[in-house]
Amino acid sequence: MKSYFVYILASQKNGTLYVGVTSDLEKRVAEHKLELIPGFTKEHSVHMLVYFEETNDIHIAIQREKNLKKWNRKWKLELIESMNPAWNDLAKHLDPVVKSDGD
């Protein structure tokens, strides 16, 4: 079954935030880190993966992304800290967490 990820990147602890959705979290985070995609994350050096969640339904993932983008900053910070209180870059731990199913 295919997985979809809603994720939050940060420039630093309590820094600039970016919310996105993808079917390949490892690849997408690498694209952000390497600044391969022009736009907000490149312009604001938003490269740390500080939060993500997984679902098997693309419609749920897209709706969740839209909802999170509407959240106020305080709620987003609380969400991040509920999963990642130290604000570690979770990309360092993707290999054992995120596995592709052949796409």
C-alpha cells in the first residue's frame, strides 16, 4: 500500500516553518536540503524536517496539509513539540522509518 506524508520543515528551532505533502518523504526532504526546488524553502533556508505524519490515503494527506497551513503558529509549534520536543532534524532517521513500495 502506498504511503503519503504530511511534513513540517523549519529553518531552526522556533524558526520559519513550511508545511508540505509528498509520497516520497526521503526524496522530498533531500530536494529541500539541496535547494533543488526554487521557492519558499530555498529563499528562507528551511531545511530541517521537524515533524511528519503518514497516511495511506492521498485525500486525507492533502486535506491535512491544507488544515495545517491554516493553523496559527502556536498550534504548529505545539504539534512539532509533541512529536519532537528537542527539534531534532528527523531526516537523519528516515532510512529505517520510510520505505518505498517500489514507486
